[in-house]
Amino acid sequence: MNGEQNRPMKRYMPGLDGLRAMSVLAVIGYHLDLEWAQGGLLGVGIFFVLSGYLITNQIILEYKTKNRLSILNFWMRRIRRLLPAMVCMLLLVALWLMITDVSRLQALEGDFLSSLFYMNNWYLIFHEVSYFENFGPASPIALVAFH
């Protein structure tokens, strides 16, 4: 029992999950050009600040409980949690594009691969694609890469 008293408790704050969900909905609403979400890109900043706080909290908790940090364990936890949903979303978007616009699917091959390897932002920078560019339809992968 004495060892359990010294062990830091993992804190769960459902309000933060709700705030992150609302920020994601605001970004999606912005991309869908909904009137209520004109400032929806603020959701990106809110989402990343909250995610950074939660990730930092996990890192501190791991260090306090194990007196060490394992970057490999950190990435494996993220991969197990995020990769299945991302692969599912990429497959659904690819299927949707196969049905509605095959030429666009072929044009987005690099977007799909870079998203799969968590490199989409770097891919877009390297190809000089602006996130804020208003010419042409937005990439359906842009929302998948927002994780």
C-alpha cells in the first residue's frame, strides 16, 4: 500500500476531451464553409495546445513512475492508438474518391503515403502547397492529417 501512495495518479479530465472534440468540429465546419465556423481554424491551435499538454502530462507521469523516458514506448503507444483510425480514414477517403473522382485519387497518391508515415506537413511544404490556398478544392487528406 505504501508504494501506491507514492505513485502519481493518472488524471483524466473529460472536459479536455470535449474541448478537443469541439475544436476538431470547428475545423471541419470551417472546411465545409459553414457560417458558424468562420473562425474554425482557431480550433487547430486549441487542439494542438491541449494535445501538447496531455502528451507532456503522460511523459512526466512515465518519468515519475519509471525514472526514465522511452521514446520507443512513446511512439509505439501513439501508433497503436492513432494508426488504426488513420488507416481506416485513408481507406474510406480512397474508396470515396474511387467512386466520385478517380483522377483526383491518382493526383493525391503522395498525400496518402505522406499521411500514413506522419509526414504530410513536410510533404506539403516540400511541394509548396499552402494550407490556406483557396484555389481548387481542398485536399480530403488535410483533415486526415489533422490528428
